[in-house]
Amino acid sequence: MGLASFWANRKERRKRIAKAVYNKIAAVVVFGMMLIKPFPFLWRLLPENRIRNMIQYWTYDMLWIFVSSGGTKVLADQPSFPRIPTTFKPKVDVEPKFKITEEQIKFFYDNGYLAPLKLFEPDEMAEVLREVESEVFEPGEIGFEYDRWPVFRKSKIYDGVRNGRDRHLDTPAVLKLALQQGIYDRVAQLMGPDLLLWRTQLLPKPPGAAETAWHQVSTFTISGKGLRPTLEPPDRNELFNVTAWLALEDVDLENGCMQFWRGSHKKPLHKVIIDGKQKFASASFELEAHIPPEELGDCVLKAGEFVIFHERTVHGAPPNSSKTRRRFGMNYRICRPDVYVYRGIKKQESSTFGEVFDLTKWTAVLARGEDRFNRNKVVRPEDIRLAGPPEACPVERKEGKQLVGAGM
């Protein structure tokens, strides 16, 4: 062993020891949180920070898993146990081309997802895609080069962040996609007539991009570094939120289509190993679960098709193993109006990418029906006024560096 190798190994050992000590100290601190959790008059004296958020919003199960693992594991989210309806009749009546059958609704509740559902014909999708590419990406940076991530134009909503988050609020072509009736009429048959669109995300993955780790959520409690829920429903056991994922291009196993662990939404939430072997963007973690291969559902979609899935369903994506094909999709996060979104949260720091999103300009969109609860900042589609897409502003970057919030 050379001297350089010796010192490198020594440095690595020191880092591991320091990490282990930090985890143990964190576990002791969290155990203290458990002791004062029953006494709100005590913890309400604390400033609003992660410690107070954990005491207030984390359940005893969540806190104990962290403590008992020595600070190496957390529960994936706030516990919930989804109820299966007694009937699978659609909750609303819609025009025939958007109807889903009782058999399809039963499939959703049995498996945790429903696909494929058609929104556009392939030629229509290709035309819309060209508009999206020309408005959201910097010229020449659209993600077809091997292991070279596309570059988004700076967001007008989030202080110049180059990310695919909520581009329907600043980009006309994405707004057009976000307001498609064919998405919300399908979701309404599962969740009811009144729906809010509270997040969209453009999700390009270039050829050679790595896998997306298996994950599941409920109220998005550990999705932000504030460690408090993004969504606060009246009842976590009801169906209060779903995600729709639209394929802007053909997606299959070669270029990294989504995969679902069928029926996993009905199981208890899984533990997450902190600093695990798998990657989700810049975050390292690993879901503590054995997923039987025969229970995997490959979500192969043609351009213009989409999937609706329950966020508790364990999902991920294999690497984009293609040498030339990009994989590009857009997700829609849709909840009922009686759900609080970002309540008390002014800024959110992403756990997966680290960007800080100032929510001052954020708003939910009334995607369908009425908002009878007035619990969130909501805009009607007809009141959205966009002057035009963000201006191009090329950047210097290292080859292959990820400058885009891609994720799933």
C-alpha cells in the first residue's frame, strides 16, 4: 500500500467514524424529542426549525425508527393505511372519451397505479413537445447527448433556479399541457369532482442517466429538508392526492420507464436507509424492502399516454441504457381542495437536489370543479396570464453536470 493510499484510507475511516458518532448523537436528540412530544406547551417554546417540526409532525413510529436504528433509518413518510372503497363506480360522470371503467378503478386500488391512458395522439404529442423544448430549455441543451443533462431556462417563479418544477406557472407551452381536461376527468373519477394542481415537474433523462431509486411517499414529509409535511389532508387514510405521469416521448425499459411494485400501497410504509446505495438525483438512500420481480409492473408508454398512481405505491426507474434516446415525461401532482398545501412553509429546500424554492410566487391551480374550502392560494386557469417563456440565458458548465431537477 502506497503512502497516498494509506492516507486516503485513513481519511475515509475518520469520515466513517465521524458519521457514526453524529448518527448516535442525533438518535439521542430524537429520543429527547419523543419525551417532550406529549407536552405541546414545552415544544411550542422552540423556534420554528427542523427539531420542532419533527416533534410536531413526526409520529412516534417515525421517531422511534430513527432512534432504534442509531440514526441510520427513517420511515418513508407519515404512516397511513389507504382505505379500499366498497364500490368501484366512478365518482363523477364525464364525456365518453375520458371514461374509465369500474374494472380499471378496481385495478388502480388493487395495484396502486393505472395505465396506459391516452391524452394525445403521437403526432399531436410531438408537436406539443417541440413547443415545450423551444420554451423551457436553453438552445442546444435538450438532453439527447450521452450523459449530458439538458439545461432549463431560469425559472420566473423560483428566483432563477434552473429546474423543471412548476414550469406551467411561467411557460405557455407547459401551461397548455398542465390544463388538459383528459388528465383531470380521469383523476376525478377516482377522487371526486374538485381538484387542485399543486405541482408539475418536467422530467428529462438523457441517454446514460442512472436509475431512480425505489421510493414512496404519502404527505411528502421528508421530501423537503424542513422535515414537515407538504400536504396536510383531513384524513391520511383517504385518497387525497395522486400523481399523473405523461410520456412526452415513447418510454420503455431501454430508456428507463417507470416501474411499480404492484399492491405495495396497501402494505405498511417502508423504512429508508439513510446514505444507502441507491441514488435519487443527488440524494443517497435505499428503501428497506425486498421487491419480488414477479410483482413488478413495467410502465411502458407511447408518447401522449400517461399513468395515474398512488404516491404510496413503491416506484422507481431503471437507468436509461440507451446510447441515443432521451426519456422525457411530465408529472402532475393533484390533490383535493380540502388538503392544505405548503401550510406555514415559505421556502422549501429540496432533499433530492438541494435547491431552495421560495414559495412567494407559487400558487395551486383549480384544475377542475370548485374550491369550497379556501385553504390554499389558488388561481383559476382563466386568470393565469403569462407574458411569454423565460428568456434564453446560456451558462458555462462542466461536461455531463446535472443542472436540472430531473428525478423520476
